[in-house]
Amino acid sequence: MLICVSVSPFLVTSLLGKGPLLAIYRSKLTVFIVDDKLGALTSCNISSSDNGFFLRFFYFGCEPMFIWKNIFVRHIIPSFFRSKVRHKGRKYLLECRILDSFKLKLSLQVNFMILTKSRIDLFELNPYEPCPCDSGAKFKFCCYKKAKASKPKRIIDLSYSDGRIHNFVKQFWEKTDFHTCFAFNKEECDDLIKSAHSIQNNRILNRISKDGHLYTISSTGTKEGPVSYLNKISRNKASTFFGFCNIHDTELFRPIEKKEYIGESIQNFLFAFRAHAIEHHKKLRKLNSQKNIFIEFPFTMLEKEHIYVYRVAQLDVRDCSVDYEVFKKDYSNANFDNFRTLYRKLDFEVSFAACSSFAVEYDLEGNIMNDIYSVGYEHMPSIYVNVYPTSGGTNILLSYHLNNDGTYKNYFDQLEKLKNEDLLKYLNFLLIQYTENIFFDPFFIENLSEKQKNSLLKSFDSSIYPIEKAILISKGSYYKFNLFEKNMDKSDS
Ligand SMILES: [Zn+2]
Ligand SMILES: [Zn+2]
């Protein structure tokens, strides 16, 4: 059995290939293109010829084609390719010739995705910025020489077996872990940092576990690229992270651990804060993972695709730090009324529990609230989500901090108007799209059909690989499962 490892698919991408900007697998080439225009997406077939290879692609975004033409002509990573775009109706033919350093095995599948807002500083380390190895010295005077001298190579040898790749990825992720306490009164901390549950073990996970186990969705690497799978893990490990000391794990969360939810402000605050803490910890780990890649493979410090991953991780961490300061201020002022919380209670138990925070991309009318592909420097606020079964019912809590009314007020107005039935349909999508911290009753997972299981995993993947979304929609298996089925295992209790 595979041991619990929840790896960011982005990490898998960086390890296996060349990072999100240009990830080359044996059978898959993913190109991310950066431009000031809105994002769009297409898929491609690729075939070889003596002069290079041809990409035939079509797009199903809503952007006018001139964007495509301009982007490809101007931006298709000119250092890697010489390209020329021709188009017939809605089909475009992009001819690419590979320049020297790339010898690709052909018959590739290509995904294109356009990112927004190109900025050169996103793709290069500034000589005078702190070295990513955390030495405290400036890059130019620290690892720069080493980076220059180290030879580019594939980080994971694709002749490895899938099992070996899995172990490599798992060990790499384990090395990013660290202990901290996110509580606000650090002077009261205990020395012992616990493996704290972000979802209560005894009252919640216990309800949905079977023989002490439950399922989560994990990612790992294979020769073909990253894959997600249903991972059976012990409930004692589920949802845990080293984010609170022994004292604070108990003391700070007493109002939600020892008492049912009754809508008190402090409870709303703590549910949101715990959802923040686990994601904050994970974002720091993702940043660590890219730093570790830099340290172990110094040539990556000069590679655009790795630096891009590093920049995104830095921005994520920065967003978390901004949010953390807001929690801290409210806490020290004992002001817990700053969260708008949407609460719904269902009269049946669901078969899963989730606790997470994330920046939502679109509201219910399709307006962009956070441009998640933007790599500009704007703050992206999060919403906080907790869904869990209680005895004979299910609690749903969604919230945001009132500082972020500008981003989320309309969205929450829309959500509040939804009938339960529609809200659940929407949450079915939202949770899988944005959350890794979700755990399922084995009874539920084991009773899904193969088609539903596949839909669950691929829909999860579609949040990272938009191309999956198009494939799923075309096959009619996008979100063809219902997380909010009544837990039949509990129906007699
Ligand atoms: Zn260094
Ligand atoms: Zn502490």
C-alpha cells in the first residue's frame, strides 16, 4: 500500500519535467505562455517531420484569434522554438522547429495555457535578491557561480520505474516539512510541536472512518507525468500538519473542539483560522520544495520555469502572511466579528470532511474575482471553507474577512440566495477544484463506480491541468459524482 503523501502536482511537474513553463515528459509537453492578455487554453496534436515538428492545435477559449496569432508569433518561447502560425477557420497550424538543445521524442501531446502579465523579474533571479538557498547572502555572491557551473540534467531519470519515481517524489516532499506554531501568543508556546489535526479526529474523522482509515486524494509522479489517486490513510494522520504546539492545539481551539457549533463569533473566527493555518503551512512547504530543488540542482536557478514556480510560491506565501497578520490583529483586539460567515445545516450526514482556504477565481455569474493565473503582485484574499458531518447532520461554513468585501461581497450575496440543493451542487465542484484537505468515508469511495472514481480524480486534476477539463467535458465525465450523498453507512445510527 502506498503511504500517505500529498504532493503538490506543481511540485511533481517541476521534478519530472522542466516546470510549468515548459514541461516535457516522455509523452506530454506542456507549454505555458505568458502574456498580458487574458488566459486561454487549447490542446494540440503534434507530429514530426525532418525539419522539426508540427503542432496542430485548436482552441476553445473565448478569446479572439488575434490574441493567439500575436502570442504565438511574439512569445512562443523564442529561445526554444522557431515558429510560424497558419490558420484555417478555427484551426491553427503552428509549425515549430526545435533548436539545438532539445532532442525530443516525438508523438507528443501538447497542452497550451496562456498565463497573464509577463514580467521579466518573474523569470530571473535578481543578482541582488536574497539567495534562494536561504544563506542570507545575495544571489550573485552566493549560489550564482555554482548555478553557472552545474550542468542541466533531468531531475528524475525517466528510466526509473514508477515506484522509484513515486519514492523520489515522496521523499522530496517529506524534506519540505517543518515545525512551527501559528498561535498568536508565541511566548506561551510549548516546546513540543504536535502533528495537529486541521479536522477534529475524535468528533469528525472518527465519524467517517472505517477500521481507523479513510481516503484522501493524493498526487504522485509517473513516467507519464503527475497522477492523482485515492489514498487510504490512517485517520490519526489525516489532515495533520506541524502547525501548532501542544498547548495551543488544545487551548486555542477549545471553543470549537469542546463545543458544538452554535454560530458564535469566536467559533467562526477559529474555523477560518484553522483553515488558514493548514494552507499557510502547505504554501510554505511548496516554497521550500522549490528552494530544495534550487539547492540540489543549482542549474535550475538559471531556468525560467523553475524561477516562475518559485515566484508563484513566494506570492502565495506573501498572501498568507498578509492574511495571518489580519487574524493576529483581530485576535489581539479580541474582535471576532470581522468574518462574514454563511452557515447551512443539512439534516443528514455526508461521507466526507473538508477544511481549507483558497482564493476563488470566478463568482457564480462568471465574473473574475481573482485572476489566479496572474503573476502580478496584487493580494489575493482567501475564503475559508469547513464542511463536516455531526451527529445526524452536516455543518457547512463558508466565510471571508470583511476587509475583503471588495472581492467577495457579491459572491457571498449570490451564495446566500442559493437553495440548499443548488449550493450543494456548487460545493461539489468548489471543494474538488480547490481543496486537497478533504477526507472520505471508505464506504463512500468503495461504493463509487469506476466511472465515478475516475471522474473524481480527473476533475481534481482539472484544477491544475485545464486541458483535463476539456477532455472530461467532451467525454461527459466532468464532475459526475455527488459528494453530498447521504452517508448510507450512518443512516441507521
Ligand atoms: Zn546561495
Ligand atoms: Zn504555540
